[in-house]
Amino acid sequence: MSFLSIHEEHEYSAEWTIPGSTRTVSGQLRCTHERAELNLNDALTPLRGAISVSDPIRTYPVLHGVSSKGEALSLLKGQSLGVSLNFSSGGMRQPERLISSWVIVGAHVAPDELYSSVRFFIPALEAWLSRPAIAHTIETESSGRMFSNTFVVRAPETETTPVPHIDATLEWGSGVTVSANPFTSIDVTVRGWVVIRPQSPRTLEWFLDQQGKLAALLAFMAGVPMPIDAIQASVEKSTPAFSVLVSMRQAEPCKFKNPHDFFVPRGVLGSAFPIIVEQWFREVDSVLVPSQLALGVLSTKNLWLHVEFLSLIQALEGFHRGRYSGNYMDEPEYDSVKSVIAAAIPPSVASDHRDALRSRIRYGNQISLSKRLNELRDCLGAPLAALIIASDGKVPRNWIDTRNYLSHWDEELRPNAIDGQEMYNANVRMEHLLRALYLLMAGIPSETLLQCLQNTSRTSQQLVQLNIIARRAADPSAPSGVLMSVGDTDTPQLPSADDQSPSNE
């Protein structure tokens, strides 16, 4: 099966038909990451009788095609954008244009087809898995004049993680393709993939839903989005896999090359990895929408600082609402309080004003944003809170005032609202807070997160630098982060706490 990237453009010239119909129409199919567009030379269902603008939009559950190269094609959930009427020297034609988000290359499938497994290729997953597929050795002859390079290419064994919560198994691995010219070059490509294999066949939509949940977990662990690059599906184990081209908005493919580039690579999780995957799928539904908001803001580049700030703090609030009750008292107990307050509204208050007050009373039992964030901080534990939030591990009051000012434009809050570099620093810390909360929810131990927060990944180093600057601002005599001192003596001396030499801040 050829590798078809969903990030690239694909075109097919083919003959198309509605399953069960004898009518065949030529057309050109063009697939991009935005959508699939099929331009037919004639209508699949020619126009007849009275035609009105109020006629329902024509849809096709599935169309089958055979390309000029003999490839079987299936266009799923096609929606007609209209049929034109053209008259010329050759007669009349009714060209039709359709759009879709689903194309199968390599098979004719039914509109309600169920699939036994789907393989998702994910750029950089081969490095995240922390298992090299290429071994390199250099051998030098005894004369010392010649040497030889030896490469051994072997795909790592597949790792299996059962996920009872979705009644499926995940298989993690890498595929290797090799092309060589003995005179010019050797090219080895390693592609990481994960297969979702349910106990019973499922729809394509189900597989994409599970992959979306898995993509969030991978993004939080990697420190960057890890979108899919290609999809291959199977109806039965004994039949060849075929490609699925799905139109979706995605971040740029991950370009990491080494496990050290990732915030939490697979290698540091050890035998706990299967437990973490299972727990993630068991818990993520409680915060599914907030997790997509979190993933969206972490995946988007060059957001206006204020938009990023509001999105991050909204994602944190969403996480708390999904995981905790967030009420001052039990709802039945609050009902009596609500009734007393509502009855106390003076009769002179206008009806629209009265409705507004009642609306506020309705939400009066929900705890404040400040209390929510402080409860989330407590979930981290003191060591993680000290690293991520700083300020003695306490959520800064100016985060709350800034959010309220930007939401309500209350001028009394403006003096304590942050901006510029302060807001950038707050955004970095909230990103780490979000990431830590989701990974703790998945069952990654806080000790592992503490270790990863001080590794060499770009994600961790961003926070390390902020903390160095914060420590120096609070105490100019604090260690500056100098790694070593280079001098004239043979024995290097470690820098002291009073060392004022340039640092790596």
C-alpha cells in the first residue's frame, strides 16, 4: 500500500458511479487538507422536470470510482454544490460539483462500512518511542588508512497496550523503508505509527474520535502537537490495507528527531506506560472539550498575548469544572438560599433587571475563579507548584484581576492587571500548569514530571529560564545558573553563590 500523506495534494482522474446504478460519469477528484472536491463532466442524476431554488441539497452517502491508473476510490458523504446546464455544438451537458471530507483510496466501501483496525502515522513518534531502528558502527582497518561504515536497519518490535475502557488495543511501532543506489546514495525512512484495534469493527468516525483523544495525550507529553500524517484502514485482517484521506485542520507536523527533544518521552515512563494510556482514556471524557481548547491554544502560534492569556485561563477553569464540583454548598441546600435571595428583590425593580438578578443568583453557588485556580494548584503538590507557578507556589492575584479586567473592563482592576513581559511569563506558567494537570490526571507520577521539568527539552528550558530570572530578581545574590567557569588554572572551580559572571539566563 502506497503512503499517502493527508498534508499533500492528491488528484485522480476517474470514472464514477452510484453503487447499484449503471450510469458512469467521468470526473476529476482533488484532495487537500481542507476538503475533497469532485468535478464531474455530467450529473450523476440528471436534472428532470421543474427545478426550484428550494429543492433540497443532493447528498450521496458513497460514490465509487476507478482511476485512470486502475485504483479503486470511494467518496463518502458527498454533498452536491449544484448542477450546471451547458449547451454547445456537442449537445447538452450537466456538470456537477461535489465536496466531501472523506476519501478512500484502494477500496470500494459501503457508506456504513465497519473497520477492524486503523493505522495512524505520526511524524516524530518513532523518536518519541525511544527505540532506535538504525544501528551504526565504524570499523577501521589495521593499516588505519581505510574504514567502513556499517548500518543495521531493523524496525523495533511492536508494543501493545490494552485499553479496556474503549474495548480496544493500541499497537505502537515503526515502519522502515529503504532505497539505495550502490554508486550514489542510501536513503532510510523510519515512520512511527499507532494502530487502534477494537474488539469488534467500528466506524471511521469512532476511530477518529479515539485518535483525537490520543493526540491530546501525546501533545501534552511531547510539549508540542503531534498531528497525524497518514491513515491506513483495514476491513479484515486478511485483506490489504487502504489509505484514508481525511480533511481536517491540523498543526504543523512535529519535527523532533531525538527523545531528548520531548518533554516526557516514552523512555522515562517505563512499565507504567500501559497503565497511563488506559487511565487517560478512562478519565479524558470528563474534560474532553476543555482538553481540545487547551490543545488548540498550545498548538496555535503567534496569538495576541491577551487572547492567549484568556484562552489559557479559560482552559484551566474548564478543567476544574470537568473534574470537580465547584460549589460552595450542595445544590439542594442552596435551593433554599436561592429562594430567600430571590424573594428579597424589591418589587420596584424592573422586570428585565429582576431577570438579570435572578440569573446571577442562579450561579451564586459556584466558587470563584480564584478558588478554582488555588484548588488546581493544590493538585500539583508543593514541589511542582513551586517550579511551575513560582511566587511561593501561590497563584498570583494579578492573574485573576487581569482576567476579570479583560472580561468586564472594570477600571478598578486595571492597576493590578498585567501586560507585556509579565503577561508572557504568566502564559508560559499557565501552559505548564495545564500540561501538568492533564498528565497527572493520566497517572504520570509527580516525581516524573519534576524530573522532566528540568530536562533539556525546549518546553522545560523555557520554564527553567523564567525561574532563574525570577530567583535573581527576588535575590540578586542567588546562583545565576552558570554551568562552569573557564580560567587559566588546570583545576576548574565551581562558581559560588556570589559569582557575578555572565550566566545563561
